[in-house]
Amino acid sequence: MIRTAAFDHGWWYHYRVHLHKAKQLASAFPGLQQYLDSVFTCCPHDYFKVGPRSSKLRIKLPIDSLQVLGHEVSALTRLGLAENERRFSSAHSMVQVFMLENDGSTIAMEVPLWITPEEMDEGLIKIDEPLTGHIDVLRIEGGRIWIWDYKPNASLEKFASTQVFMYAYMLSKRTGIPLDSFRCGYFDSANAYIFKPNISFLKSSLRQFV
């Protein structure tokens, strides 16, 4: 049911896809299914060792995230931390693997992403090397592709929305799926912060990237 690969991307990432759920839930997004399959054999691993990472961008985009108390992903986080404590040493792994194995909407974890300078839309971010990242949790719910990042202290995060937005932008580029089909969020065991990605976030903040 779950296909796994370990990638040396500066440190080891364990990419996992729940094949049955991915096939069932992502049927409306063939580009996503193809991408998830292709990563196992066609991921440009060198990109992840030379270029900047989305998680290191210290830039605030004009994103007005909605705080949601009692969100489903927060409840799943609490369960994952409690049930996988003896199984994993990392809180991220406790949460991610629990969601992949037990949540009906989660289809993949630690999904590698990249975008080259040539692929970046003109007039947006200026990069000299590929920008890379890994999606913590990929879910499909309500006909949308949800990109989630687990942040143990989500309420203190200053740049998480930028990181997750760039994940959506890169996955849109990799799959050919319009950005409007994505939703973004970051979360912990108490709070979730969600927003709809829009390319205007980057256009209005261009100077901060230059």
C-alpha cells in the first residue's frame, strides 16, 4: 500500500506515497499522480545539495492566513505524537507517518519539489540555483490539493506561509495543475493556519526577493 524511498538531499528524507489513496483521491489530477510516481526514479537529487531551500526563505509575503482551532490536522497531530512516540525519534515522523497510515485524506509525505531559474515566471523571484523543498504532508480534500507543513510551534512562525506558498507554486509548475486547485496550511497540535495561494503574493513582494 505504501511505497517508500530514502533520498539523500543534504540529510535523509523518507518519501512515502500511499498508492491506494493516491490512485483513488487524485483521479481528478492525473498530473499529480504522474509526478508522485516519477519522483521515485527521476528526482534530480543534485539540486537539493546546491540550491536554496524554501524553508530557509526569510521573507514575509502578504498572506492573510486564517487561524483554525480544532482543525482535523491538529487532532491527527495529537494522535500521531501519542501513538508513534516509541516508533520514531522525530516528531515530524510521528505525525507524518500516522497521517499517511490512518488519515483518509493524506496521500503522501516528504514530497520533493524543485524549480530551476529558467522555470521561474519572469519578473518574480531571481534565483541562480534551483529552489527546492519537501512537502511534509500532502492531502486531497474537497476537490483541492492541500499542502501542509508541520510546525511544532505554529503560532510563533513568521515565514511558514511563504514556505508553503512556494511549495504550492513549485508543485503547480511540476504537475501543470493550476495554482487555483491548491490550498495551503501549516499546523501543530493546537492550531492550523490556512490560505488560498495566489501568484499576486509574489508579484507584490518582488523587491524583497531581489
